[in-house]
Amino acid sequence: EALRFANEMVARARGSTDDVAKLVGYRLLGTSQMNLGRSGEALVNLERAVQLYEPARHRTFAGLFGQEPGVSALVYKAICLGLRGALDDAVRTAEGAVVLARESKHPLTIAYTLGHANMLWILLADLPRAKATADENLAYSDANGIKTWQIYTRGWQAVADALDGRHLEALAALGPILLRCAEAETGLFVPVLLSGEARSLLALGRHADCATRIGEAKERMAASGERWNESDILRLDSGLQLAKGDTAAAERSYRMAIEVAARQEAKLLELRAATSLARLWADQGERQRALDLLAPVHGWFTQGFDAADVVAARQLLAELA
């Protein structure tokens, strides 16, 4: 529905000289496409929005649209760049968006931008930065009474805890957060929150509960179309199958995760899934097969060499050499 509306808005704006309508239309189209897992198309439209954005002229529209459309386009562009493997560019873009948001002094723009920058830090597994940004945004959202970002920011904190091995803390937080999302009828990013819960349940050996959460995440994706982290959810499913001793099912899910990421042009998630499958094959003694899978995916990257997933892939390749 959001995509249809965005396409209609862009079609109308193209026939006019109203650059604000074009800016808002391209921004809405790009954000919708990114959430659907279409990062390549999204990046084109978000860049169009960013090119149209002039802070001095467009800052006054923040009140009308909830947040500055140019800044929101810029931080979504950062997430797209991260998904697509332009990792250093993603970091610089997010940092630039946060600077512009703070300059705006508009509370919703600041909370929105910090919240989406936080998504990028979690995507890049930059946990110190994710936690620092969440702490800042939670304090800011609490002080300004911004309920939506109070909910989401607590969610990002919990997902970061799950990634950091703080599984009991993550589970204690995510249950109430998901309940609040349901009460607020907020469905966006719920698959990410469910995947964080599934990760902690898996680590604690609660396999049946983990399977339930993964199933719920897949149902959410099917219902809403929000598929940008589908590859990661499939990779979690692989981990569950491995824990249950079904290596054949785990391999199938890893392959699906790679295929989905490749189809979405999400090179970061493709690298993550390829590293997991290569490690499985290496553990089974198929070292050359693992090397042949992982080396070309890792070799594609030309930046972000200190990012956690790139480092993990490089270390595995060194073990396999």
C-alpha cells in the first residue's frame, strides 16, 4: 500500500515544478522499496531525494511531514549502502544525516535519524556505537515524549544485547516491546525484533520457542512485504536446524539465505550467510568447497575492512588457505 501511494505521488510530482512534492515522493518511494528488500531501486530514489534537499529551504517542512524529508532520505540511504556492502560510505552518510538532524533542532527529526542510524550500527554489528546511540536516543525521546522512538530504541537496545550475548536481558526486554508494538499497531521492523528474540532463545537452547519466533517473523514478512532482513532470518533458521542436528536442513536454509541476499543485492547479508555456510562445510572437512564459496563474495568488498562481518570472513579464509 505504501509503495502504491509512493508511486502515485512520484508520478504526480514529475508532472509539476513542485520540488517539495518530488523530494517527499522520492523519499517515500525509496524508503518503501528498501523495506521491501529492493535496495538497488531504493538507493536511486533516495539519492534523487537527497539531491533535491536544501536544508535552508526545506527545514520548515519538518512539522508538516513529521521529520525533515531530506534528512530521513539520507539516513535511509545509509542503510541501503550498508546492505549493499558500501560499508564506509554507509557510515559517513549516517554520520552526515545525524549532523543535519541535530542542526534542525526538530525533535522528531533527531529521534528518527538517531533511530535509523542505530539500525545501521546494528546491521554492521558495531555494538559499542549501537549501544551509545540507543542510550542517547532513549534519553532524548524520553525527554521529548516521543513514544514511537521510546519503543523502537528499547528494541534496538535489546537486539544489540542479543548480538552481544546478553540473552536473558534481551528476552526480558523484547517481550514487552513486542507487546507494545502490537498495542500501538506498529508493524514496521517487527521482524528485526523477532529475530533478536529468536537469536537469544536459540543461544539459551529453547529450540521450540526459537522456531515459533522465526515462524512469526516469516509470517510478518509475508503479510507486510518487509523483507530487507529476510536473509538474516533464514540464517537464524539454519542455526536452529544445526542445533537440532539436522545439517541437511541447515545447509538448505543457508543456501536460501545466500540466494535471497544475492537477489536483493544485499552484499553484506550475502557475505554473512556465505561465511556461515563456508564454516559448516569446513567443519565437515570440505575446506576447498568452503573456500570456493567464500573467497569471491569476500573479494567483492572494496571498503569496510574493519567491519565485523568482513573481518570474520577474512579470518575464516585465512584458516582455509
